[in-house]
Amino acid sequence: MELDLSPLNLPSDNERPLVIAGPCSAETEEQVMTTARQLAEKGCHNFRAGVWKPRTKPGGFEGKGEEALPWLQRVKKETGMLVSTEVAKPEHVELCLKYGIDILWIGARTTANPFAMQDLADALKGTDIPVFVKNPVNPDLELWIGAMERINQAGIKRMAAIHRGFSSFDKKIYRNLPMWQIPMELHRRIPNLPIICDPSHIGGRRELIAPLCQQAMDLGFDGLIVESHCSPDEAWSDAKQQVTPEVLDYILSLLIVRDEHVTTEGINMLRKQVDELDNELMNLLSKRMRVCREIGQYKKEHNMTVFQANRYSEILDKRGAQGSLLGMSPEFIAQVFESVHEESVRQQVEIINH
């Protein structure tokens, strides 16, 4: 699959990673300018700040709207940085163009809505502004690609994808699960599309930003968009995932950025995908065994035998047929599920005999 793309033509095009930094929200003119000056002093070329901030639940700070756009104009004038913000409605696009915003990004909730994406695409026709599209909240690669196709078909050729992770009910480590295999598949299918990692939204906690930045670099991502605030603990939104410009500079200074053109990089990228998938397999197996132990408890309470031959045959037949449809041999699937079933039986026997 190909999108009709042109180079981004940003001041830091020759640098890897491309870094876009700034506060989650533009709160006050003083906060915006203080953060921007600190970032500029550290060599940042691209400033970000949320102007419209619809929150998951009503009642929180939802941005200053048009009032904050002149603050971004001032950042651009006084620091020389390019400025960027999120748009979700056609009127947002119109206002950003009016105030000379340099880069627009589209948030995860908007990406998930084809109607909203088409409205934005229509508003962008006739412009040449770079547009970055975040992945949808759910892990749907086709929806992500479809959103970018709509923008591209409106004539926008300077585009990038932003990987911000995927929403999950089970939030043990990450705010949004990275599911690295999805942006990696996006890269395989659209290799000329820059991909930028958003470690702030994936991690949800500032201590996760550094390792996530490094992982993104190890996987060959083109850039990072990181939330940075002059006083993170006092931020009006997402305080826990923001870092000071000084801390961000330190994180970036420690990054190991590997040569994209070394021939082993491709296999390393694939191995990283395998590692990520293996981690998911282990988590799924653990969840499956937990359910099997609950079944064992039920069998104990109702005086049932552990081994149910009909159920075992059903599993092997059903999964064998499914494996064939997915390009795997029935023999391989049988071996896998025989082993899984054996461990399930072992754990249930332990429960019944305990």
C-alpha cells in the first residue's frame, strides 16, 4: 500500500529522532512561554501544546481554545520553534491556519471516527500543512490507515503516524498498551510513512518515558512526541506523564540511536516484534490457566472428573481447523494444544487434590 507522501521538510529533518515537545495543555501564556524557552535552550525545534483538550470525563480542564493560539504565535516568533496542536473539528483547522500553526495532529478518539476524519479532510483541502495522525484508541490497523488515506486524498502529502498505544481495561504497567507489532506492520505496509512514538501516553507515568523512547529507537521509529512542562506536578492535565525540559534533555542525551541502514537492523526489528508477541502469548497463557483453575475449583465442588474427553476432542478439532485457515498445519496446532491441555489438567488435578 502506498500513500502519496512528500518529505516533512521540518528544521530537524536530518536528525533522528525528530523531537516534538511541550506541555499536554496550554494553560497560561506564562506557562507556555516558560516551557518553550526552556525547550529552545535545550535545542528543541518543534513545540507542542494542546489547545482543545476534551477529556475522557467532563469537568476537567478542557483547554483555552482560540485564546491560546496567540501564545503559540509568540512561541514561534520569540524562539524560532515550529508550533503544533491537536485538531478535532473543521473550525479547529480554520483557526490554526488563521494563526499560522505549523503542524497539526489528530487525536486517537478522532481517528477512530471516519465521519470526523472526513470532515477534517474536507477542511484541509487546498493546504500544505503537515498532519500527524495518532492511532485509534482500539487496535485496528485498517482504521488507522483509512484515517490517513482520507487526509492524504484531501491533498495533504506531508504526513506522519503517531503511535500512542491502545486503550485496555487491564492497565497494569502502561496507560495504553504499546502493541508494537501494529506500528511495525504499518511500517511494513507503508515504508515511506514516518512513525513517531508518544511515550507519554503509552506509559502514563514519567518514569516510563525513557525506556519507551529507547524501545521506539530500537524499533526504528523516526521521532518522539513527548509531553514536557516547566512545572509538571502543577500541570492542569496529565501531570503524572510530563517531565521538565531539563529531564527530557537528559533522557534524549542517553538515547542509543542505531544506524537504520545496517543490514542487521531489519532482523533486529523483527526479533523485537517476536519478543513482544511472545510476551503477549505468555500473558494470554497465564490468563487461560487462571480460568482453568477456576474450572478445576468448580469440578471439585460438583464432584466432576478432571478429564472430559468430549471437550478435549472439541478443542483439538476446532483449533486444528482454525490453524489451517490461518496458514498453520493442524499437526502443529494439535501439538500446541495438547501441551496446553496437559498443563491445564495438571493444574486442575492439583486443585482437586488440595
